[in-house]
Amino acid sequence: MTVIAIVLKELAHRKWSFLLSLLAVVTAVALFVAYFTTAEASQRETARVTRDLGFNLRILPKNTDMDQFWADGFSDQTMPEDTVGRFAKYENVFLVYNHLVASLERKILLQGKAVIVSGLAPAVVAPAQKRQPMGFAIRAGTVLVGFQVAQRLGLAKGGQIELAGEKFAVEQCLAESGTEDDIRVFGLLSDVQRILKLEGLINEIKAIDCLCLTADQDPLKILRAELAKALPETKVIQLRAIADARAKQRRALERYAAFFSPFVLVVCAAWIGVLAMLNVRERKIEIGLLRALGYSSNRIAWLFLAKSAVLGGVGAVLGYAIGSALALNFGPEIFKVTAQAIKPDFGLLAWASVAAPAFAALATFIPAMLAVAQDPAESLRGE
Amino acid sequence: MVRFENVSKVYRTRAGEVRSLDGLNLEVKPCEFIVVRGPSGCGKTTLLLTAGGMLHPTSGEISVGGQALYSLNRRERAVFRAREIGFVFQMFHLVPYLNVIENVLLAGSSACVRPNSKRAHDLVARLGLASRAFHKPAALSTGERQRVAIARALLNQPKLILADEPTGNLDPENAAEVFRHLEDFHRAGGTVIVVTHGTMAEEYADRVLQMRAGSLNGS
Ligand SMILES: Nc1ncnc2c1ncn2[C@@H]1O[C@H](COP(=O)(O)OP(=O)(O)OP(=O)(O)O)[C@@H](O)[C@H]1O
Ligand SMILES: [Mg+2]
């Protein structure tokens, strides 16, 4: 009989103790699998929520007068349009952005009242992101008109608006935003540069800031230092509230996971270890007998370690199935926006089927050594 | 075949010293059937365990088949035991999750001997257990259990069988059957040392030894 045959027969005989140990492994594996399966969705969800809140990094021309900036809501200075391309090059060097938008804004008079003309370049998207972000893509020759402007001028979709002597088709009248966006007219950056006679220039780059930097204590300081070196013609301000809320959320989640995972591991290891210890005690005589039959210490230790390996293997598969099922069932409830990102991850199965047996073997290592060390004469003498 | 030279086994406990074996001398010739008798606690089990290489004596020399047992290391002793010595215990010590055949085969699975399934089946049949071959120990009578244990002890064709009160839990009929099987082994050239309380063994014995307080008289 091979060691594995003996192990399987013993497992079948002591079903309940096996199922109890199995429960420990399955619990640990299922929790980790569920956590990692939803982790991706959770991270994307955070990004999406902040994107909905708006841009939270504003990169401005260096010589911007901040009093003017806050009074008008935009910088009256300019920087070259290719700054955005140079900024994009630093992706993954000291920042990770979701996307960057270069813009040019100026106040002009339209029928006696001020409107802000905003020229937006197509977003530069982080390589990892791949897809274009949501939001409006503006076609050349068309504009989106803010709520207040549309009301005052009686504009509607399909109408026309004249800006600095050039006619544009109204692509859309925006819903009331309750911000200065209501007196904005959004056009394509190149169109706006042309009518303002500021070709090749922008006055702001908006970005969703990096995911890792905000987890640090003062990301803005680092960012400013780096930007000073890389893009000396810029300065940066951060919309604190948004960034902080996000960083806090992420840190809370990380702290929770950091506390939770070792705790689960220790509890499950102790659980398996205690059951293995009871198993060794129950099999005292059997171990003595195997000694009398000429079994070596190694072979006896193998009986116990192989058993935990079987336990880990079965636990890994079951735990993976249950963890994935949990993630797929409850994940979409929790992460409503990015539910699509929750898919079974077969890489986790591979991981679990290596880690769980190793973990179970480690948890039963001490009982196995005790089994080997015990005095066979002692156990054979008694009942 | 078995030789004890001035063997002592002393347990040092907090309650004091216990001399299980006290300067014991014994010479068992090949193909001898020895019966050892003696009061409880006189060291009979200790004698068998030391003879089987399971228990290191405190002092003295023990050799089996000319091999000094305790000059071997643990691993070598285990191999020697698997090949040369069969144990039979009063409590049978069958493995509860294995059936009759598997329990017998367990003796042939220790890596240093080759498992022999045909011999296991032959032995089980010879001991009158053919119809119970695939039953678990819990489903067997005590007499049947001890016969399984004997089959297990015989599997590797040992030269020596050490039996510790093998009939202690059996009725006279089953006890007689156990002795008949030990006698068969003996006739085929095996050496047997049996520890027993009963008198039944004596008709099979070449020699009966009386043990008292860790040593033997009549050797
Ligand atoms: N681990 C131990 N520690 C201390 N004393 C022990 C130990 N094992 C055995 N003894 C003592 O050694 C002596 C001999 O024990 P042993 O089991 O050999 O007796 P025995 O002749 O087989 O008795 P019985 O007929 O009751 O089985 C006994 O007094 C016993 O109490
Ligand atoms: Mg005894």
C-alpha cells in the first residue's frame, strides 16, 4: 500500500474530522479568492467614483497669478500645447493618471454678457487604461452650450451660435449644473485656439491624479517637486477634498485587508493544527504499530504531511469554487458600477492549489513531528 | 537466535527508579518455542519490546540472529525489524480504517520490504479468514482479529515472532487456534517467544521460563 492509499483510507474513515479540517482550509481559501476576485473591481470603482466627481489635479502655467485664477476660474496665462504630451511621458515615473485633458479657456462677450469659451483636447489616456474615458467627445465645428447661455440666447440642439465671428453648430445644450459650467461654451481645442488666435497654446491640464501618490502623506509636495524638474513651466494645484476622500477610502480598505488576512490565516492554521494534534493522539497506537512493522520516521511523518497536502488540495479547489461564487454573487451588489470587472480568476486557482497544501502542511508540521517523536514502546504497552 | 546479555532497563521517574529488566540473561536457540510466564509488572512486555528493537535497554547487549540490535541506528533497526521480526499483541492493534487484507499488507508496505498481495491472500485463507478478507476490524470477532494480527506478523516471513499475551483476550477455543498457528510457524523453522498467563501454551513450548522482578529463572 502506498502512503497516499493509506492516507485516503484514513480520511474516508474519519470523515468528520476531515470535513472539519477541510472547512478551515475552504474558509481561508474562499475568503482570499473572494477578496482578490473583487479587488480589481473595487479599485476600478474607486477610480470611477472620483472621475464622476471631476478632475482633481489642475496643472497651470507657471506665471499664473493665483488671485486672478481664483477670481476668474481659469488662468489668463498660457503654456505650449505639447506640455500635455511631455506630462504624459511621466506616466508610471512619478504618477499614474487615469487621463489628462488639455484645455484653453477665455472669457468673451456674447450679446453683452460674459461667457467662458472652453476648448478641450481629446483626452490623453494612460496606457493601462486603454479605453477613452467617458464624457463628451467634441467634433470640430460643433459646441456644447452651458445651461445659462442656452437659456439666455434661446439656443437648442441643431441651432447655431456665433463665436468671434465664426459659426458653430450646437451639438447639445447641457443640463443645469449649478456651477460656472452653466456659462461655458465647450468646443474642440483647435477650434477655440483658432477663434482666440492662440494657436498651439493651452492654459490648463486637468488630470485625475495618481492612485498611488494619494495614499502617501503629502502627494502634492512630491508632485510639485517632480513637476518643477520635469515641467518647469507649470505649477499644480490639487482639489484636496476629492483626493483626500479617495485616499482615505483606499487606506481604510487596505488596512482592513492587512488586519484581516493574517488573522484568518492564524485562526485557520490553529484550527487545522489542533485537529491534526487530536488525530495524532487518536492514532498513537497505530503509529507505534507502524514502528513495530518497521516504518521509518520519514514514512510516518509523510503519512501526516501527505494527509494535509490532500486536505489542502481539496480545500483549494472547493475554496476557489466557493470564493468565486461568493464574489460573483455578491460582488456586483457591492461594486455596482464595475460589476463587469468581476470575473473568475483562474490564476487564483493555481495559486490556491500551491499555497493551500503548503499552508496545511505547515499547520500540521508540529503534530507530525510529535507523531514521529513519540515513544512507540509507550503506546504499544498500553491499550 | 535471541541473546540477552546482562540486560537492564531502568525507568527513572519522579516517583523513583523502576527496574523493569534487571541483569537479564537469555539464550534462545533457532527454531525454539519459548513461553515466558510471570506476575504482572515483572517486565515481560519490556523483555519483548527490547528483543524486538523497540526499546533501548539501559545496559547490556541484545542480539537477534547474530545481529547486535542496538548497535544499529534507528533506521537500520526498523529495516531489520521489518524483515526479521513479527509482533503479535494482546490488543491486536489492527488499523481500524483498513480491511483485513490491507491490515495484513500494511506489514509489507514499509519501503524496506516488497508488498506481496498474493501471499497476503494465501495467509488470510490459511487462517480461515477468506470470507472476511474485505471487512474492517470492527466487523470481526476478537478471535478473528487476533488471526489477522498473526497473518500480519507472518507476511514478511520473519525468523522470530514475539507474542505478548496473544490469547489474553480470547476464549479457550480461539486461544488454542492462535497457538496452533504459532506452532505451524515454529514447525516451519521459526523461533517464537510467547508471554502468557495461561497454561495452555505449555504443551507447545520447548521451554517455559519463569520471570520475576526483571529477571528469569529456569533459563
Ligand atoms: N514508561 C515507564 N515509566 C516507568 N515505569 C514503567 C514504564 N513502563 C513500564 N514501567 C514499569 O516497568 C515494569 C515492567 O513493566 P512491563 O509492562 O514489562 O510488565 P509486564 O510484566 O508486561 O506486566 P503485565 O503482565 O501487567 O503486562 C512495571 O513495574 C511498570 O510499571
Ligand atoms: Mg505486559
